[in-house]
Amino acid sequence: MTLFIKRYPDGGRAAKARANHRWLTSLNSGVLLPDLVHSGKTALAFTKLDGSTPSADDLVTLAATIGRLQRAAFPALTTARLDRTHSIGTHDIEDFTESRRAALHTAAAAHGTSPQWTDAVLDRAAGMPPAFYKDSNLRNFILTPRGVAIVDFDDLTLAPHGYDLAKLIVSTAMTHGRIEAHAVSAALDAYNTTVGHNACIAMDLTIWAELNWLFTANYLGRNGYRHPWPLIRPWADPLREGIR
């Protein structure tokens, strides 16, 4: 058996990733996850999955995979609020709004976006139906002979529906270049269909994409991110269009 060893700076981070993996596995979503073979104080050993990193051509398949996770998680999140930490029994999932507010202020100021706009977005998000966010960076999916697998369990927070899909779209475009609007629409349709209802509308997806860009902007030029999101958006700039 070949293993992948993930090391953490401290025991708290390792314990959090272990708990996140355990919860995601318990959802029985049908999405493939690597087995956790051994857990040390500051390292976790997973089975190494053979496969390839997806490309922009796999966007619809990946969107459906994310939707499958969200659908499976729904019963555990029915009483959650996006502005409060939520207990799922085994551990707590951090809120969406307050855990991001200060970092968004800093990122907005650095990249020419109004912190007041990010505040307005977070305040509006607080009342939305709950879903969760696990880093859906393109590189955290593997195409295996048994289907799409997800990896990296370091962070898990509450989030509105579609926020995870927006991260996938932004990370894919920043890696491979502009994604055509029809491809984004197809991915959103696949996501909503798999979740089981119209979980995310197109306007909200554009807004979640801007938040994800602010969090990813500093990685431009590293980790395969070659294209700045403001130059390759598949839609108009939501700030210039006055979308709130």
C-alpha cells in the first residue's frame, strides 16, 4: 500500500483535519475519499490515490461531485446559521461570515475592492441557507478509475451554496485561462441538479467568485496560478455593475 503523508505545524491542525475527514466520510455521499490509515500527533497518513489532476474540461463533473457532497451534508446543517459556529456532534464547524471578515478587509484594501462591499456581502450571506465549504481548489480533486476523489481536509467552514463551486471556477480559470460563460452555466446547472434544488443562482455565484479571488490573489504567480481573475472573468465585474 502506498501512502501519502500530510504533515501539520501543530497537533491542533492535525486533529482538525482528522475530524474533518471523519465527518466527510460519515456523509456516505458516494464521493471517493482516501482512507486515513494512521494518525500521529502532527501527521496523517492517507492511502495514495492513483489518478490525474482535472482540467477545465472536467468542470461539469467536478461541479456535480461538489453538489453530491452538499446534498449528503444537508441533514447535519439544517439548524446552522452562517454567522455562527455550528456543532455537527463530533466537532464544530466555523462560521462563514465572521471568520472571514477581517481577512477580507485586508485583501480588499490590497486589491482595490471596497471593504464596505465585502461587509455588505457577508451581512447578506448571514441569512442564507447553510452549506459547507471544503477547499475546492482544482488541485484538491483527483480523477481516478473509480471516479472523482477529493483530498485535503485541512479546513472546513460553513458557507452559502455555490461558494465552493465559485472556488473551483476561480482556481480553474486562474490556472488554465478564461472559461466560457456557457461552461460556467453548465457547471452551475450540474451543481444545482445534484444538490437537488436551485441552491445557487448565477448572480450569487459571481459574488462568491469575487470573494474567492480576494483570498487567492496573493498566490498569483505561484502554485500554478498564472492568470489574474479580473482579466479573465466569464462575466462582467459585479462591482462595476453594482451587484449587491
